[in-house]
Amino acid sequence: MLKILTDEAAIRGSYRRFIRGLRPSLDERIPVELSHPGASFRARIAWSSRLGIWAYTKKTAGKYWNAFGVGRPRAKASVPMTCEVNFPLQGIDRRIGGAFAKDGSGRIFVLHRGKLGGGRRGVGKSLFEERYRGTWAFADDGGVETAAAVIGCLNSPSFARQMAQFVRKVVRLKESAAPPDPQLELGLGEVRFREEEYGGKEPACETDLAAACERSLVVRDLADALKKQGYGAANDDRWDLSAVDGRGEIRAAFAVADTASPADIQAAVGRLVLGGTGSALRLHLALPAGVPAEYEERLRLLNIEVLVCRRQGDRTVFDGRIQ
């Protein structure tokens, strides 16, 4: 189980790593009027053209304050803070949404308790707990076992992307609490990859929590790869991803195994097979390494093709053309 950090020096060191993980992706400073319920002030936010988010960070008297939003703001415009991930300077403070936690291997994870804020009716911790989909874990929260969303792992080269994905998910979560706009609603026949709909709603038994944090980014990169090859990409509760042809028919289904361990392979194969099969449906297992010898024949008998994926910087690339 994760253990939330309480020592002042440990939190300070983790926060420095948090900032270092974001800084290389922030490429422009923009002066704005930063607003939140009841107040506004002038600030210079840091914009990331690669991630599509902006950030404002500051140490205050009681916390490390970190505000985020999506889209590049205009200079001197009034900009609302749509997502905050704040950390206490020391100890346990459950009024603050963010926390750092360590696993048994010494890796540091960024957690969120679900306190959204924003001053809008219906937007708060209950909404987060009911609708947020991602990676969840139990943590020792000062002697209390607490379920929290895992934003990402500070040890990962993909941490900035993990943070950006969390920000986008929170933005869409807040939008879902607003009355629907008929002009923005999807048509019944429209199929697409919904990043905010990927992941679990409660803690699961993960063999590798850091790998679980990477999974949604692997799926997103796979969706991008499918689009480059002329397919549409969609996700639902059956498979991690499916490839859709120009007629809107599902041509292939994909499941991502976090590692090449027997437990992860079996879980991914189970998702593929239980999701449903068809004569024209091709099943793909995405693995971060080659297939262990003991599984080659079993996968062949199940007509499951292996798609080898590998890390390239903070992204995942896939060997060969996806059929």
C-alpha cells in the first residue's frame, strides 16, 4: 500500500521533483488575470504548447499551490483556474486535494483526494468519486486507509503527460456537471476515443502501479497511431480500444498489458476474449516486450495477434503496421 508523505523535507523534495517534471514542457510565460471564486489577481502563467495546458505554481503560507487549465490564454485575459493540485507543506491536511505518496520500492506518486472546488453547485468530491475514471489506489493517510486517484509517478519520464491528462479529465468532469448544450452533444452514430472515459472508478489490485499510470497514455498513443493509418478509434467497457473503419464498423479490438508478466497478460487476454468476437474482428494484445514462449501457442489458438510497443521519449510507439 502507498504511504502518504508527512515529513516536511520529504514533501519539499517531492515538490521540487514535481516542478522539475513539468518545467521542460512549459515553453511560454503569459501575463493574465487569474480568477477563482471571489477574487482575481495578476499572474504570469506558464503555457505548454506540447501538452496543451497551462500552470501557475506558488508556495503560500500553508501549501504548495498549483493551478492548471487547458488552452492557450490570451495575454491579459481573465483566466479561470479549472484544476488545482495543491500539497501541504508538512503533515496530513485532508482539506488539501493533493498529496505525495511512496510505494514499497521508493517510487513517489502524486495523488488527488477529489476535492475539486470551483464554487459551482454539484462540483465537488462527490462528483469526482462518482465519475472520475483513471488509476485509483489505497493509501495509508496518517493511519487511515484512503482511496485516492493516482495522477502519475514522479519517477516516470511521462509524468508531465500524466499530469496534463489528469487536468483534461478534470476539466471534462466539471463540464459534465453543467446542463448539456444541444449544439455540443455527440450524434448517436459518432464514435471516438474519449480519454475521460478510460480507467477505473475504484482501486484495483495492480501488479505495478507505475505501469498502470502509463496504460492510459499507451492507449491514447495507440489511438493516435490508428488515426494515422486511416482508422477511427473508440473505447468502451469491452476493450481498451477498438479500430473503426469508414463505415463505422469495428474491425479490430485491443487490450494493453502493463508488463509481460503472466498476471498482466492473462488480464489483458481476458478483456479481449470476454469483450466479444466476430468473424471479421481481429484481436490484438499490446505488449511492452515480446511474447513469453509459454504463451505463443495459446495466443495463436485464440487468434490473438501481438503488437509490440516500446518507449520513445515520453511516448509509446508500435512496431509494424496495425492490421
